[in-house]
Amino acid sequence: MLLHATAGVCTDPGIVESVAAIGSMLSDQARSQPALLRAALHPSLALGGAVSHILLSALGNPDDRADQLFRTAASSAGSARRELPPYGLLEKLWISEIWGNKVPDDEWDRVLAASCLAGTPDLVGGSREDAYAVTHALMYVTDFGARRRAMPRPNPELMSDIEALLAITLERQDYDLVGELLMTWPFLGVQWSTPALFAFRLLTRVEDHVGLLPGGTTDAQTLRALSGERRRAYAIGTAYHTAFAMGMLCAASLRSDREPSSDAPVFVGGDTGAEPPARIQGDEEPVEVVLGDLTDAARDALSPFLLDLAVARDIRNRAYGELARRLARARSAGEPASPLQMQAVGLLDRLPMAVNISTPHTEVVSATSQPE
């Protein structure tokens, strides 16, 4: 997918040559005997198993015999009856079009209307997979930024939710998902917002400091202590996917007029040494460092996003008292509520209800439990 995302935007001869060379290296793996047997044995999995083959064919590395097998399996009886989530259906439509099949616009509209892009996700209790579904749905519906298609709701509504997810994942230092969420701006061709520029700067700062964009299991100290082949193996094993995400983000941003603005009044030339705002004191170092590199105007523009960062931290830590006080101060100051903050208010309303309802049940459980 990284090759597919890169091939459409990079005209540099060196990059074009590298894409072709890597495509040739991957060709045997995409058409390996296990891959072909899997398609023959499980026709409902054939289209998904053919993704690498289809993308490599589009990049100029076709294989007619493998293509015939994949097409035969994908058109077999029962092949279209595999249960998929809506973003999986979007992937199916996307790869089908790349394979040369015509997908009617109303089919795209129908699947999009049932997808995670059609409404606000659960921002206070949702899983990482919910955000993953959003980012991948956007990859497929836009073909990694190569195609414009009508979204199931207005872009401003969608971008508000993306910024809320960005705050949540940034607060957790989930750089893999942060990178995927940032692709939304170049994918949709919308102007980079101040929070998006802030997050992009943070990713580049972390990447420069560590030497790569860490994955969820990457330990920076362990990485720095290693060298040679052991360092390379550790980096690939723990951070390969974040490297792919950063590569796709950079590739998408290279499209005309979609790169992060270089003259936006967001960052000063160097670190100012200024302390981060009190309401997010205690956050992890990468956020603090980049906050210290902000202009005063950028801090003001980032104020709602910084509040979302703090709200996300309170929810993760289950600091509900602090969350209530923080939201009350924000409302008193007249700050508009973001989607995350509105859902946080709902969370605070529901918690007392759950406690009051569960008390009798807890007493029954205690009364009927066996003595130790």
C-alpha cells in the first residue's frame, strides 16, 4: 500500500526507480504458492488475498496466470458472502475499482452511509479499533488522496471528530494512529489546521530524536543501546508499521497544495523554553517540548485542542472529579465545547446513574457470595 500511495505522487527519478525495484522484490511473495492455494481453497478470502497482487499489477508488475486464478476464485459461488464491517466493504469496493471493475456511485454511497464516517464515534469509551476503522475507511474512499468523493456528512463535522481522535491518540502517544489520522487533511484536500500542524511537528520531532517513529512496543532506551543488525531488527520488529504510516502521510502530503504549510505562524525558529499551559502540566515530554516551540498566537489557536488533550488524559486516568472541574472552568470561560468535551459531559452524567443502580446489585452479590 505504501508503494501504491507513493507511486501516484512522486516523480523524482530515484523514488520512481525505488518503487519499481521494491515492487519487483515483493512480486514473488504476493503470488506465492500459499497465497494462491489460499485463494483456491477459500474463495470468500480471494479478493482480500489478491490486494498485493492487484496493487503490484497496477504498478507495472503483472502476472497473468495469478490474475486468472484470483479472478476465478473471487467470482466463484459464495465468494461474495463473507461478512465484513463497513470499512471492510469500502476496501472491497476500492480494490475492485483498481482491478478494473466498475463500482456504481450509489454502491459507494450506500456503504459510506453505514460506515464509521457517517457519524461521530465513541470518543470517551471507544476502542483503538474504532479509530483504525476511521483512518482506513478514509484511505479506501479517497484512494489515498487520489480521488475526491462525497462524504456522508459535511467535512467540518468530520474534521471536528478527527481532531478529537487526534487529541486522544496523541495523549496516549500512539504515534501510529496519529500518523494515520493526520492523513485526513491531504486525503480530503482540506487546509491543515493548527492542531494538525502541531501534531505533525510533534511526530517529526520524535522521529528526529529517536531515529524512527516509535511503535507501541518500541523502547527508546533499548533502541539507543543497540547497534548494527540487532538495532535494525529491533527497529523493524517494533516500529515497521509506524514507519509505513509516516511514509504514507508524507506521500499524501506531497500532492499538489496538500503539504503542511511552511509559512504558517505556528512555530518559532527554536525552543523558547516557555512552560506548557498549566492545564496540561505533567504530560509526557514530547508534548511539552513541542509546546515550548509554539508562538503565542499558536498557543491561543491551539487552546481548544490543548483542552481536549487534558480531557483525554483525565478520562484515561479516570480522574472524573478533575474532569468535571476542568469542563466547568472551560464553560465559564466561554470556550466552545468540542465533540470530545460534549461526550465527556455525557459520561459525567451517566456515572452517578450507574453507581446508584448498581448499589443494590452489589449488596446482593455480597450477601450471596461464599465466605473465604
